[in-house]
Amino acid sequence: MRVLWEREIDTSEIVVSPRPVWKCRTCAMYGKRPSCPPYAPDWKEAREWVGHFKRAVLVKFSIDMEDFENEKRKAILYLLKREAELFREGKLYAMALFPGSCNLCDDCPFERGEACRFPTKVRPSIDAIGIELGKLVKIDFSESVLYGMILVE
């Protein structure tokens, strides 16, 4: 995993709608991970929540698709680290949003109906709360990339 860029955006650019959430319903992880629907906040609540922020940081990661799960885990850990840094800088409500479903654990106990091992680290996925990533970046499916976001202030 390599960070290609971090770009600060005004949250007025963020579009939150039901479209990504409905797309989540076609994913194999739907209803299996705490970062995914129906466990993530619904898109209407998320739209209101995002509206209380002024800035966000969009992060583009280059990943090795041959090692997808580990690469995604590294991206998630990077986002959590950046969130903590921003918090220490006085951004009390900084909140990371994951690229897709949580995969902090190799073997997710939540999928088996057990308690999450890292409930204080799980964040909703960008899609799960209805953020239309395609309104913020040009999606090029020939690239091996993931996007994450941190709502800042």
C-alpha cells in the first residue's frame, strides 16, 4: 500500500444519497461487518452528520491487488493513524471512513455473531453511509486503488 495523494476538500462537495447504500446490498459483505449496512448509520443521518463538517481529507491509496486484504488493512490502519494525529492537533471530531468493509481482523468474529474485537477502531465505509465517491474523483477501474476519507472539522 502506498499513499498516492491526500487532498483536502470542502464538505459541500460531498454528495450523500441512497445510491451507494443500495449498491452495498449486492456486496458479499453486506450485513456481515460492523462497518457495513445495516450497522452503519443510514444515509439520511450521515448526510446530516457530514453537513456539520467543513473540511475532509480524501486519500488515494495504490494497492497490490494480489495481496488485496492485507493492502486494504494497511490503508485502514493508515486512516486510523491520520485520524488520531488530527485529533491530537485539536480536531476533536476527526473521523476516518473506511474504503469498503472493515477487515481489521483476518478472521472476523462479528461474522459469526460474536463481539467485534476492535469496536473503538471500526469506522463506517464510505459507501455504507451513502457518500458518492464518483462525485469527488474520476473512478478508473484500470487502477489498483482504494479511497479513504477523514472528516476533519
